[in-house]
Amino acid sequence: MIVAVSGVTGVGKSYLKRCIAEELGIKNILMVTTRKKRFFDKNGKDKWFVSEKHFEKMKKNNQLTLTIEFLKNKYGYYTNEIMGEKDGITEIYFTEVDNFKQKCKDLLAIYIKPTDIEISKKKLRKRKLSEDVIEDRIKEMEKQIEIFDNDRELQLKYDYIFLNDYTNKSRKELIEYIKNKIENRKLIERG
């Protein structure tokens, strides 16, 4: 099973993804991106950071799948990890849920929604990004929330809409939900 988490920037996707991978012992599937590394990013731990030329070469050689462009950067996934047999967790852009469901036979799609958007904005501002990048991301955040909140069809494409209040309690609830889904799938497979 591939668990795919979506949500606005600053909602805790990367943090929750790492917690889930560690606690449940599933693979943390990293995105490949042309985005510049931030001071806290670690290549191979947070994402795979590559040049645009290398990204395009891998895409041409079918090493990457489900590629998108977002805020002038390219993102994709190693094909063998998305199509593999191991349980894993990754992040996806919120409008890409249909594409993921077409590629991944066993997908659990979770949209992470902040209980307070101002907390997400504060977390974004702490990332030490340039002011213009922060403003672009806040505009994208507000646009994404408006689209998601007003598109019932899009909401229904997700298996679970998780409200993140940034507490340990909510983190544990999400991990327990995913753990139960993985265990139930294994029970069904055993027959």
C-alpha cells in the first residue's frame, strides 16, 4: 500500500510522513525535485535534489513518474518506488490524487487540513525563505484551501480528510488510522 498525504505548505506533511514511516516501519518515498535545497533539507532524507537537466533525463528514460511543475520547480517520483511491492508513504500535490490512483493499485489518499491556517503560515515563515517565496507560497496556500473547500468531488477522491491541530494527540490518531488500514489490507490479502 502507498499512503499519499496532501495538504497546504506548512501543514506538517513532511513531519507527519517521517513519523508515520518510522513508527509503522514503512518506506519513506521521497520526491525528486529541481527545487533548491533549503538550509535544513538533507538530500536523500527529505527529498532527492537534482538539476533540471538530470530531472529531464530521468523523465525521458522512464525513471520518473507522476511528474508535475509547482511554483517553478519540477517534482516527480522514482517509478520503481511508486510501482514497488513494499508499503510506503509519500507526499502528493492535492490535484494529483487521480493520477496517483491510476498508477498505484493500492493507494490510501489522505488530505491533511490545518485546524488553523495561521499556524501553517507561521510555520512557513520560520523556514527562512525569501519574502517573495513566502508570499508566493501563502497565495498558493490560500488558493489551495479555497479550491479544496469548494470542490466536493475533489474531497471525495480522498480516503480521509485529517484535521491537524499540531498536537501529539492528532499525530497519534493519524498514525493509528493508517496502521489499521495497513493491517486490514493484510488480513484481506491472507483471506
